[in-house]
Amino acid sequence: MIVVRRPDLSWVEQLYLPGFWEGLKITLRHFVARLSGKTHITLQYPEERPPIPPGYRGAPVLVKDEEGREKCVSCQLCEFICPPRAIRIDPGDIPEDSPYAKVEKAPKEFWIDMTRCIFCGYCEEVCPEEAIFLLPQTYSLNGRSRGELLHDKAKLYAMGGVLPRPIRKWANK
Ligand code: SF4
Ligand code: SF4
């Protein structure tokens, strides 16, 4: 058995006033900083937004090329690599009237369950088409139900928009 001895306190320490004063000094420092406007407690969100810390990757979204075409070819690599299985893809064909019909595929549906996503970025790394990205500006993810956090294809493209990147395989055709 180990006996932990209580420290011997001097009579000043036994008054507890020094400890009380140390704590009060911190409170006063914050009080003065707040009065002088040095610190802001409340942000008028969403008009005011906090700075995004460096290193924040963002949330996964789908992007289109400069001509507004879907880059995703529904190869499902991201679906297989995703550790928490947050991605689900229903592969489909490019519309018959497209000049690229029967050449390439596109997802009929594409879901990312944001209640499962761990923001690891594997999907972005594995994608051969540079179609899925984690964009740092996508940090305000919320919903009133679990269903609203199941992002479908339309929402993923709306969030991602157009992201010019080197892979433009139809550019010279
Ligand atoms: S960031 Fe990671 S967890 Fe989220 S969808 Fe991509 S692979 Fe899955
Ligand atoms: S986003 Fe990329 S990896 Fe995922 S299915 Fe589409 S092309 Fe394949």
C-alpha cells in the first residue's frame, strides 16, 4: 500500500486567498479584454464565419469539368476503399443522345452518408478521374434528420460545382 502524504501548507496557503486571487486574475483579464473589444465572444453566423484552421481537409463532394460534364465514371473504386462504407454508387450509362454514349459510364445515383464519413480523404486519393474531392469550404454540414445527411448525387454536385483539373479526357474530341 502506498500512502500519499498531504502536502504541508503554510498559514498563507491555508487561507486559500492566493489561489482565489489567481483565479480571479484570469476572470478579470478576460473581462477587461471583452470590455476593450479585444476578444469577440459571439460570431454573427452565418454572416460572420470563423477562419478555417490549416490542415482541415473538408468534406467529400463530386465535381464536374469546365464543360459541365460529370467526371465520375462510376468505377466504384471510392466505394470499395471507403473505410466506414459511407459511399454507395448505383452505376449507370451516359444518356443515349450523348456523343459519348457507350464509351463511358456515369453514376445513376451516388450517395455519401455523412453520418459515417470520417473525412479520411481516401476517396479523393483513389479516384482515377479526379471526380471526387474534399473541399475545405464544405464544413457547414448539418441537417434536421439522418436522411438530410445522406448526400445524394444532386447535392454532391451542387456542393462541388466545377473544379478545373488536369484530367479533361474529352477536351480534344
Ligand atoms: S472521406 Fe473517407 S470516409 Fe469519407 S467518403 Fe471519402 S473515403 Fe469514405
Ligand atoms: S468518384 Fe472516382 S473513384 Fe468514385 S466511382 Fe467516380 S470515378 Fe470512380
